[in-house]
Amino acid sequence: MKRFNDFLKFRWFITPTIMPIIFWVGVFIAVVRGIIDIVWGARLRNPQLITSGIFTLFLGPVFVRMLCEWFLTFFQE
């Protein structure tokens, strides 16, 4: 009951609690998208798509992490 009361009085925030879930979903999407781009690039013999997939695979999770950290700065106590 105390947790709910803190929530109603804005002493407890939801966003820092759900941010790890949002982060891992974003990482999953970035990795899957990178793999799909690499596979399609190989099928179509498109080096630009392969390169894009490699960048998405490795830099996508970093970008998601940076966005999550930036968003959390609004909720620091």
C-alpha cells in the first residue's frame, strides 16, 4: 500500500523501473534488424545493405543505451 501511495504522490516513478525492459526490447530489435539486413544484403549481393546491417548490429544497442540514459536523466532524484 505504501508503494501505491508513493506512486500517487509522485515520490516513486515508473519510468526508472521499466527502463531496463525498454532497453532490452530495443537491443533485441536492433540486433534482429542488423541480422536481417546482413542476410538480405548477402542474398541481394548488396554491400551497402551488409554494411548497414553490421553497423546496426553493433551500434544499435549502443544507441539504444544512450537514449535510455538520456531519458533517465529527467527522472534523477
